[in-house]
Amino acid sequence: MGFLSGLFRSRDAPKNRTTGSAYSFYFGGTTSGKAVTERSAMQMTAVYSCVRILAEAVAGLPLHLYRYKDSGGKEKAIDHPLYLLLHDEPNPEMSSFVFRETLMTHLLLWGNAYAQIIRNGKGEVVALYPLMPNKMTVDRDVNGQLYYQYNRSNEEAPTMKGTTVNLHPSDVLHIPGLGFDGLVGYSPIAMAKNAIGMAIACEEYGAKFFANGAAPGGVLEHPGTIKDPQRVRESWQSTFGGSGNANKIAVLEEGMKYTPIGISPEQAQFLETRKFQINEIARIFRVPPHMVGDLEKSSFSNIEQQSLEFVKYTLEPWLMRWEQSIQRSLLLDGEKPVYFVKFNVDGLLRGDYASRMQGYATARQNGWMSANDIRELENLDRIPAEDGGDLYLINGNMLPLGNAGAFANTSAGKEENANEEILELEEPESSESGNTAGDDGTDTVSQRHHRRGKLV
């Protein structure tokens, strides 16, 4: 029994991947009876849509390498060799968009993304090449040090001998997903394979329903004995089976009677089940339902807020994994205090045109954005500095808070205060004598306030 139990080990059981407590759950059979793998899952429209949305979002964001300035602030490190690899071309075979899209797809399907780091003699990164996660194993040697073992195929490297390649951690860009030990991430597809398997079963049921019957399965009843029931069954199926034969009128002979025994998809709540599974898959990847085509609970009043929540709660954690993994693996120890990597999500957070212009106007009037700052955000050409494009302006009727009481301490201020007291004493007499412009005496007070404003 012990031999057989080791031979027929369940694919659903976790397997120890490292000396520590790292476990990885396998793809495989599900409760619905459908095998779920990363490729079969991608045949589901909801899974494909969620993976594509997240992969293209991460790949389409600008990725820049920055350095801290001695005077404060930051600037783009365009002269650093790593800037071109991350922003434009990680290797001669693909663009930065394709590279990040590929690794993000691996991360969403397998829970891990790997890329081989090619360095020159000075230790600088000169190229990055994606590696398939299903061929990578993370393990520890006898000294407890991590190493990566890649099982290559002849198609990948026909000139190399051997089937496995051991890589040092410094030669691998590893972006792990959610896991238990912080070393190896778990595949969202494998962890939620029962939900995806049910969605596959529902889709297969619907496909077979339309393929096999314009009318549901039923029973042909004959009062006598049929000599060749197989021929009758095949004749009935060829005449009335399939969606192309829908609504045909059947003519029964010899007292035969047809009794349907199937139930309609509406009675089985087939459409509701499929809709729920789409939301279930969107929940796995934390993608708003309206982004995968479910607009039932979306409206013009909340869809913009849902899009902002997608950036904040869905994209931000993934971007943080990317940024910190790149800084940890690609920057030298002496460069880490000076350089850092950052995705620019400003384009996704921008509101409509009217809201942007209102925000720019507030920033411009309060002096913390110049005209060129605003034009750069709107992808417009800069205004020359001699024409005032770099000026920071504020309203002239405002003064610093610390100077608000400075006028009261001057001689002019004291004299003004004395005049105010005299005017207050004379105000009732002036009102009664009618020497003011108004009949009720209120103009004297307003004129006094106006004079005070001019002095200030």
C-alpha cells in the first residue's frame, strides 16, 4: 500500500519546493470533472480578459529609472544603461511592452515571473530574457543558499548540452506573487481551479446544448416493437438534431410519440450561473466587472470611481512587486541608495477634461505649477522660458500668514486705530444730522472699512 500511495500521489496535494515551508499547488482535476491548466483556463473568455487587462495595463505604463538629486527631488537617469532596458528594449528580440506583458502574464497564470539577467564584466545589466515559470524550480543547496534550476528544451537552446541549467539568484529577475514563504508565489489559476473548472463546465454545457439539439433530449415511444432502433435514432438525429434544424415540424408515423425529458437552460438557471462565474473569475484577479463586460451594476455616476479603484487596489500592489523586485535584482549595492524605479500612473488617474482644467487652474493660481508643468502633463510643447513658461505665479491680493499682523505694530497702524475709535464715537451724531450719503447712517461704516482696506 505504501508503494501504491507514493506512485499515485494526488495532484491536488502540496509539494515541498524548498527546504523551508514553500509549497506549490498543482494544476489538475477539479470537482466539476474538468482539468484546469494555465492554457485551458486562458480559453475561458473571463480569464483571458482579466489576464489581458492586467498584463496590458502594466506593460503600457511608462517605466522610468530615477536618481535622487543632491539638492533634493529627483530626475530621470537617462544616462544609466538600465534606463534604456526598462523603458525601451530589454533585449534585441522584443520591446519593453512585450517583455513586461509576457512576464505579467506569467505572473497572473503561474504566480511567478522569471527573467534571465545578462551582465557585462562590470556587473552592469545588458539584457533581460523571459523564462517560462513551469520550467523553473527554486531550491536550496546543502548550505541553505537559494538557487534557480531551469529545465530547458532543445528548441530554446540547441547549442547547449544538458537539460537543466543552475542559475545564481543574482542572474534571475524573480517577481513572486502571493505565497506563504515570500520566495515562491502561488498560481491564482491553481488556487481557484474549482471555480474556473465550473465555468468551463458551464461553457461546455451551453456549447453542447446548441450543437446537439434544437429540441432537448427525449424519448420516442412506439406502440409496437421496432426492429432497428439504431436506424430510427440516427434518422431522428440527422433530421431534427443540431441548431440548424431548430423549429422543424416532426411527422410521426405508426403511432409513435415523442416525449421530451430535458429542461430548458432558463429552468436550470444556466445564464445566471454563467454570469456568476464571470464575476467569480473577475473577483479572483480583483478586476472590476465592468472591465470584463458586465455593466449590470455600473453607471455613469460610479464607473469613473470604479476605474480609479482599479488603479489603487488592483494595479498598485502589482506595480509595487515589479518596482521592488527590479530594484533588488538589477541595481548594484552601491546604486540602490541613489537610484529607484517607478511606474507612472498619472495617465490612468486623470479625470475628464473639465476636471483636469479646473485642477490645473487651482495649481496655477496658487503658484505650485507653472505653465510648462501643466503642458507636459497634457503632452503639449513647452513654452520658452523667456516667454514666461517656467514662471510660478500667485494672486497679488494675498500675503504670507506671518505678515498678517505686521501693519498693526507700525505708527501708521496705531494712528489708523485711533481714527477708527473717533469715527465710532461720531457715528450716531453723523447719522442723525444726515451728513452721510445714506439715510440710515450705514454708509459711514462702509466708507471707514473701505478706507482701512486701502491703507492695508
